[in-house]
Amino acid sequence: MKLPRRTVLGRLGLGTAADIDQLLTNNLEALHWFRQAQAVYTRRAGTQIGYKEVRELAQKALALDPLYLDADAYDAYMIRNLAQDRSPVDTWPDVGKRMDAILSNQGSAC
């Protein structure tokens, strides 16, 4: 079945029901790991260890089904949560390197 191009799905390039099905998993083991991730998030959200465990479980689901959109989004959401709980230089090492370079040159401009 072809979806109308004016829909949100159409704007995302998802023109057929088959395209949408590719975003959802038919892999029961991947679904199991994703649900485990959701349960851990419910019990341990707000802790570094909890976010890390959720990411590991979501990544297990993604290893079984790399196109599993829910698991991918959950993994990315945990990165966002980790970033809010840590300094930017811990989350993005490139930022830390650039700031270190700026600080090391601080006296040369004076």
C-alpha cells in the first residue's frame, strides 16, 4: 500500500507499509533486550550506572537487528541523559581537547 506523500511518513521517505515495517523489529530476541532496557530505565533512571546498563541492553537489541528504530532511539536518548549528568568535556572528548588547546595558549595572546 502506497502512503500519500503529504503525510509525515511520506516526508520522511517512508512511502510504503514495507518501509515502515523495516523500522520495527520482527526479531523476538531483539524485542526482549529492548524491553529489558525499558525495565532497567524504569528502575534505575537518573543514575550513571542505570543509563549505561540501558545503553548496553539497547545495543544488544541493535546487534540483533541494526534497523530496530526503537532500540536505536533509546540508545541515543541515554547518551543525551548521560550528557546532561556529565560535563561536556567528558561527553565530547573533542570539546575537551579544543578547550585544553585554548587554555594552553591563553598567555600567548597577552
